[in-house]
Amino acid sequence: MYLPALLLFTVFIYYPITQGVKISFTNWNGYSPHYSYVGLENYRYMFTDMRTYKVIINTLIYGLGSTLFQNILGLAYAMLLNAKLRGRGIVRTIVYFPVIVAPIIMGYVWYFVFQYDGGALNDIMLALGKEPVDWLGNGPRAVWLITLVNTFQYMGVAMVVYLAGLQAIPKEYLEAAEVDGASGFYKFFHITLPLLMPAITISIVLNIIEGLKLFDVIISMTNGGPGYASHSLSTMMSDLFFAGQDAGFAAALGNLMFVIISLFGISSLKFLRRKEVDL
Amino acid sequence: MTKLMNRIKKLMSYLTALLISIIHLIPFYILINLALKTRQDTSSKWLPPNYLYLKNFTEVWTQSHLGTALLNDLIITVCTVALVVFVGVLAAYPLARYPTRWNNSVYTLSISTLIVPALTVLVPLYKLVVDMHGISTYWAMVLVLTTFFLPTVIFLYTGFIRTIPRELDEAALIDGCNRYEIFFRIIFPLLKPVTASVIIIIMLGVWNDYRFSLFLLQKRSVQTIPLVLSQFFSQFQNNLPLAAAGSLLSMIPMALIYLFLQKYFVSGLAEGAVKG
């Protein structure tokens, strides 16, 4: 009964993967019926081009940076909103809401805040009598702002996962520790955190895989600019393919991305497997 | 003393929660202000307009053909969700129930595709769809989306089916059910909760998709909301109120569904995350 599934995988994933390897050895421009084999030329160019390294570093910042922020903030929010507070449901709803917004639109919404001419942040700078700043015009800063926007959008998921994890911790453990005179710090590091470990693992693994694929928000906030300073591997590849008309190079970059994400992915799958054994 | 401490602690919690809410609402507040202003109004984005102006909404609706885009989104989402649930649950049942060596490899192979980001195969996938004459067609978009969401669906269903006691199958077998009857009459009705999660996760992903739409839907007549709005945005970069109104309108369908089905959204995604 899994025949339809296997058929789809074969046609739209496995077959394209093999074709991707083939195209990466050509100088195909993306539409012409004529192209020739150039051997490892695209790969040689890729590894001598400084842009490649820049883009790899950006991709890692997007992937690992968002993961770090999302999980630290998500856990902190979950701890806060797990306590009995009036209206905590509303706060959870507010934090979670961006998850349902299309990431490309979320990027535009934040663009209204960060843009140079008439952006909300520069309205504050003007009100304070300061010079407006081109927030997204500086490469490294743009990369971190995009990372923060991605964090803002998806930290609600981490929060919800941690809330579920926190609610599964037996109250008796914490009460017993309290009777023994344990401090808040002690309880957090010796009871809460170890018992949350499965939730933390899953959340981190998913965030890394998702973050390394980041695409939409970059397109809407900077389109990879200024120059190529905020490109990720995915946006760079799409740019090379459609604007640069360099399908061979784009395919080579795609294969590099495949290797990088697989390395992270395989190690995360090992985590997933270990978790299945625990269950 | 401890009582006072507890009170202060509680007060701090409330203040933090309030601060968090405000920070998280800021971008939406700015968006609403912007969408309600005229193009000539360059006042601070933090101040709401002191006049009522709704023309941005009607203008963006007609200019970017949002109605057509909404219909396209609806067609693609409904078809993809239906197909991915059907194909996914069919695949998950034998993989969960009959863990033979072969089936386990099929399972591993399917799950490995979870980590293949669609864009790494962008170039060959695009070429394939061009060769199939599938660019700007619903069927190609639906098939591609189904394929890339399938691993998640198989993973969720397999995990859930494994928790259903085997004795149920065996009892049904003794009562004379065949494998298909067991599946459709005994197992499938038990899958309602996980199906709700699956539908919501996939619906969100498909409805908000941009990366596949960007490459596969090139004709205006088949484009979805995220795509139409992003083009609108680059076209009218000097008319931000219009773009803001469009962004705001685009959030309404999912926001409504979210308000009514909030419980399922949160549990669905938490489950999806906890289970993988």
C-alpha cells in the first residue's frame, strides 16, 4: 500500500537528486536545449568563490542562531506561562499567532519596521532627534535581524512543545525538592531541565533542519542583499538559477547544500531514533 | 515575609507577560496603522490615523486579483491535503504493522527524505516539471507539494498506529475481516486525532507556501496569495500602505481558522514536534 508514496518519492525526489548531480557537471543555462559537460568546473569555481563561504556561514547563522534563540526564549516563555497567571491563555495565543502567517508575509511586516525610509524603528530615531539608520543595509546586521524575525515567528512552536513537556513533569518531584529546601536554581537545573531533555532534543533538531532551509523571510526582507551579504544557500541558489541563468553552478551549490543539511539531518535522525527506543 | 516575596514575584510575572504581549503585537500594530493610512500620510507609523480610510483594502483586492489567488490557494490546499493524507495513511499502515526488513528500509528511506530540503533539488525538479509540461498547472503543484509533505505525514501516522494495540487487528481477523477491512473499519476511525493534526500542519504549510509556488506557478491565473502579494510588493514598493493592506488581508483566512480551531492547532503542532 506504500506503492503510491514510493512512486512519488522516486519521481519527484530520488530521480531529481541523480539529475542534479548530472546537471552540476554541465554549463546548462536553465532553458537552452544545448549544453556541454564541463567536468568539475562548477565545483572548482564554487570552492574558489569567496561568496560560497560567506553564504555557508550565513546559512549556519540562520540555522543555529534561530535554534538557539527559539529554544532559550521558548523555554523561558513556557516557564513563565506555565505558572497560574490570569490571561496566560491570551499571551500564549499572541506569542503563537505568527506561526500561522506565511513567512514571506511575516518578512514584509517586519520590513515595515526596519526599512530605512519611513520604517517604524526610524520613526523612533527621528522622534529622539537621531539620524535614521539603514537597518537592513548592513550585511551582518541584516543577517542577525532576519534570524531574529525567524525566531519571532516560530518561537511559539518551541514554547508549546516546552509547555507540554513541563506539564508532564510530576509535581511531586518539585514539591519534594522544595521540602528539602532546594532553591529555584537547583530545582531548574536538577529536576526541570533533565526531565525536559526529550522535548529539548526534538525541538532543537527540528529547528536546525528548518532554519538551515530558511528562504522566504530572506527574500522579503533583503532579497539576499546588500549585494549577496544576507543570502543563504537556498536564496543564492535560486538567484543563480533564475536571475544568473547558471543552472550548472546552481545545481552544484544545491548538492553542497544537500551534503551540509544531510550531515546535520543524519545526526538529528540518530537523536530521533534514540528517542523512539526510550518510548 | 515570604508572602510579600510571593506577591512581588507574581507581580513581576504579570508585568513580564504584559511586556511580552506588547512586544509581540508591535509588528501587527504597525501593519494595521500603515494599512489604514493614505499614501501621502508620512506621519509616524506608531500613530494611528485620525481619519477613516479603507480604500487600500479595496484597491489591493482588485489590483492584485486577490480573489483569484484565494481560489487558487483553496484548490491547491484542499487537493494536496486530501491526497497527502490518503497516500500517507496507506503507506503508514503496513510500515507500522508489518516491520519486516524490507518495510523497515522503506520506512527509513521515506523518513530520510524529511531532511532533503526541496530547494537542493530545485534545478532538476524544475527541469522535470518543465519536461512534464507541468509548469503553471494545479496537478504538478499538488503532486510536488504532496511528495515533499509526505514524509512528515508518514512519520506522524506510523508513530500513532504503533500505539494502537495489535490485539485489535487480531480480534478483527478472527471475526473474519480481511486486511483492507481491518484498515478501513477498525484502524482508520481510530486515527481521527492524529488526522486532525496532520491536516492542520499540512494545510498551514501548503496555504503559506512560497518556495514551490515561486518556481512552479508562473502564470498569473494560477498564482496563490503569498506569490501574488510578493510580486505586488516589489511592484509597488513606493506604495507601502497598499502592500500593508494586502498583507493584512492575506492573514484573515488562517487567522479565522486559528481562532475557531485553536486547540487543534496548538496540540497538532506540539504533537507534530514531539513526535517528530
